[in-house]
Amino acid sequence: MSGGILESRAPVARSLTLELARVTERAAIAAARLRGQGREKEADQAAVDAMRLELNLLPIDGTVVIGEGERDNAPMLYIGERLGTGDGPKVDIAVDPLEGTTLCAKDMPGAIAVTALAEAGSLLAAPDVYMQKIAIGPGYPAGLVDLDASPADNIGALARHKGVDPAQITAIILDRPRHMQLVAAVRETGAGIRLISDGDIAGIIHTANADATGADIYLGIGAAPEGVIAAGVLRCIGGHMQGRLILDSHDKRERAARMGISDPNRKYELHDMARGDVIVAATGVTDGALLRGVRFRPGLIETETVVYRSASGTVRRMLCEHRLLGDV
């Protein structure tokens, strides 16, 4: 084992890189048809149905280990669901058919459709609960920031390593009442804060390209499924991340135990959440800093998709025109 990657494993078939893009494109188009209509559950269901249909066409023997829907009472791609033709490699699947259901319903920036594939046994199988997270981009030494350190210590360590004042550090935090104390603590350091209404997968990805996005660190509590998918992206493009599941009830601890989580307080490193060969695809539903949203034109539909792959360290951006998707 080297750096947490199981070197003996064969990588996921390269051809699945483009196939996975088709999965998120179809989900994004389906959700975008309901953009701005205030119908969160209907948009999520449309994305789920489209994603399930496309995943079942892939030449894989796939199992959903990160599903969606429990928290929103929406139709699921549920944990444990088997997908694919069954004829290909055994893979873990992580899905977020519509990250930012509210963003889509209000036609606000940043809604995306996301899914990830990895070698079987490579992704953290976690229940749909909340997760405490911290993430920074590549180029920093391991352990520079820590989930258990104070915001002041983390901001200070990052600023010292960059050779800047804390006032030149920007933290991304979900705009939630639960983060009031965190926001106050970060502001006490002098650092800036970019509050986001939804979309913490994109928020974490932004830290991996701080020079372009201006986002140095992600802090706070968000959904565990999105945390694992974001860890998969950082495995592809570099960065550091830690997470801890918030199992604050007997029911949640029991659910986690059934999924093989024996230590409810464990702090997960990046390679604990996503290891081996990982492919992640994301397609924009609404316009955002990461991706352009779906465009409906007479006779065609335009999408923008980004696909990450850890085995090769590649990032592919695709602007696509679809002419035969009138029924999607």
C-alpha cells in the first residue's frame, strides 16, 4: 500500500469515464426541465429516475454505497441497490442526482448532478447523516489543518504556510444556523468567509484551485454523502480532507453499525473516504462557478460536464450538444 491506495487493484475501465458523463448529463437535463418551478421533490425524482436508467445501461456490476433521498424523503437510489448490466467490473457507486434541490427549484446558481464510480470496497459506505468536514487544496503538508483544531489554529496554520496574513485567507461555510459559532470564530481571526446556501461538493472542490476561486479552506457540517463524493474528487485533483460522521442518536449509530462502522467517533482521512481508482462526473443544472447550467435550444440541448479520474489525474471538461434527447 502506498499513500492509502491499494496498488494491487486494477483500475476501473477507462471507457467508463465518458460513460459516466452520460449518466450525469441525463440527470441534469431531467432536473433542468423543472428549474425555477419551486418543485424540489419532483426535480429530484426526475434526476433520480434519469440517473438510475443510465447507470443500469453501464457494463458494470455496481452497488450503491452512497445513496440519496433519505433526508429529503425523495425517491432514492438507495444504499445497497444493484445497478448496471452485471457483466463488467464490480464497483462502488456514489450518487447525488441533484445536489442543490433548492437551488434548482429557485433557479439559483450551483445546482449540479454528480455521481462517482470506484473499485469495489473503495468508498466509505456511510448512512445519509451529517458529517463534520474540513478541506484544503493540494500543495500543503499532511496534517497542516485538523478537524479537531480550533478555527483560529487552522486559519493561522494555513496563513503561516502561505506566508500571508489571516485576513488574506477565505473560508467557505454553508450558511446555516448551526454554523453561527463557527462563523464568529473564523471572523475573529480576521479571515474572510464566503457563505454558500447549498452545494458543498462544489465548495470543497473550489479549495483545490484557490488561486482561481479565492477559496482556501472549507469548514463546517454538511451531508455525509456529499462529503464522500467530494473526497473522491480531491483524490483525483489533490488536496487534504477530514470528516467525522455525526451519529448523535441511537438510530443513527445502529444504522452506521449495520454498514460496518464500529467507531462512531472516528475521524476519517481523505483516503479512508475514497481510495483506489475513482471516477467522478458532474454536470451543471443551473449556472454556477463550477459549471454552466443546461441550455435548451430549438432542436438541441447544451450541457457542461467535468469528469475527474484519480488513476491518471485527468480532468476533462466537456461542452456537449444533444440533438436526440427530446424525451429525456
